[in-house]
Amino acid sequence: MLAIVAPGQGAQTPAMLQAWLELPGVSEQLTELSVASGVDLLTHGTLSDADTIRDTAVAQPLIVAAGLVSWQALNSPAADVFAGHSVGEITAAVMAGVLSPSNAMSFVQLRGSEMASAAKLVATGMSAVLGGEASVVVAKAELHGLTPANMNGAGQIVVAGTLQQLDAFAADPPEGSRVRPLAVAGAFHTVHMSPALFALDAFSSSMVAHDPTAPLLSNADGSAVDTGAETLRRLVAQVSNPVRWDLCMDMMVSMGVTGLIELSPGGTLVGLAKRAMPGIATVAVKSPEDLDAAFALIAEHGGKDSQ
């Protein structure tokens, strides 16, 4: 049973699209996605430095575009389940047939720019908490006024809030844990992102959304979303709500997933899956060099087209 997943913000690296341009049609695909998003993906994916692509308004369209490029390079395979972490859920919505690539890129451009604007209102950030008992980590975070913004499973929780709150938390870490500040522009998936909701909700009302053609797991609670309308509602709400990737992985395990492919820029979600989903076969598609391994995994673990 095959799952295809898409990573979220923070997975981007300089020149991550360079190798993909060697494949036929990718340059034209990226040009189309650039027009839809209003972001020069070719330049940012090949020439821009780490600081430039860390900008939320650039990073989010770039990550979704990279996922779509790698998915198409895999011949747009069907899967038994799709999921994405944070902004990667927009990529997953395209794979599940809910959104067209152009609609997805327009939406993610607005998402990135609105979240970047919201992040400028108050000095906020995020820190990864590695290790420690989850309930203890959450309790200590809430004690300091922080939100457990990403419940990633496999012993990793990302907390978010004001920089002052994060500093106090780092000085008083949960027992048995390590706290690592993240190089992000704001407290994503918290109430600090609420100012972005109005524009996204208004824009989503004009979008065409189809019902998923395969189970599409929601970051909200790990459940499969049944309709296009509900998918859009959740994509908007997700901006200020925590990401429950732990529950998405639990759902994949309960569904009987045996193989998982993470689209470009892959690696983060495969790392979590190896720790939280024992025995699962995985491939992180970081570059075209990983395509053969992904094709082999698809052949072995199926997906609707190969059953």
C-alpha cells in the first residue's frame, strides 16, 4: 500500500531545482507555475541564496513547485493515500485531484505573502524540541504561553510564540529534551497567523475544488477529507492551527501503508517515518537520481494504477 507525501517549509535548499531542469519539459512546467504564482521559481530554485529562499513568500511557492515537478517526473503516480506537511498539504491536494496546479500556485502565493505580513506584526519564532515526554513538552510549552505548532511524532515537537516566550522556554526546557531555535520568520500555525485568514478565506471562495480521488489526510487530525470544499476550508484554517503530522502517520499505519515516497525537497518526512512507522519502505526524492528507487518502490508497494 503506497503513500505519497509532500514536505513543508524549511525543507528548501539553494539550487534545489537545478538538477530537475535537465529533464524534458521541466523548464516549461516551472515557467507555467511561475506565472500562476507570480514568483520567479526558475531563479529562486537555481540561483537564490539560503536567506532569499527562507523568505516565507518565496519558500512556500518554491516548495510546492518542487513537489509538483518531482511528482510529474514520477509520471504523476496514483497512490492509496496522499498527505502533506503544512504547505505540503497544498501539493497533496493537487495529487489527490482537488486543485489544479495553477490554482494551487495562486493559493500558495497568497498564503506565503499573507503569512509573511502577519509575521511582521510581532517578533515571533519557532523552536524544535527533540526528545522528552510529549505530554511534558506540551505542558511546559503552554506554561510559557507557547503553542505546540507542529506535533511531528518520533520525539519531535515544534513550539511557537513570541521571541521572549521562546527564550524563557529555552532557559527552562522540558526534562530530557533539547531545544533548537529554527530559522523561520514567525510563529506559523498559531494565533499569530490569524491576520492571514481573511484574505485566504476570501480567495478560496473563488476557487474550484474537486472531491479527492484518493484518501487525502488532513493536518488537523490525521483523518481523510471527503470533499473539495472541506479540503479548502481546512487549508485556510491550517495557517493558524497546529499541524498534527503524528496523527497523519498514525493513520497511514492503521491503513496498512507499506511504502512511502516523499517528494522533493525530500528527506524530513522520511526521517520521521523511519522512526514512527517501523518496517515501512521509504524513498526521499531529493533529485532525479532518486527516481529509479521511487519507481521500484511504486512497483513493489502499488498504488491504484499498479493494482
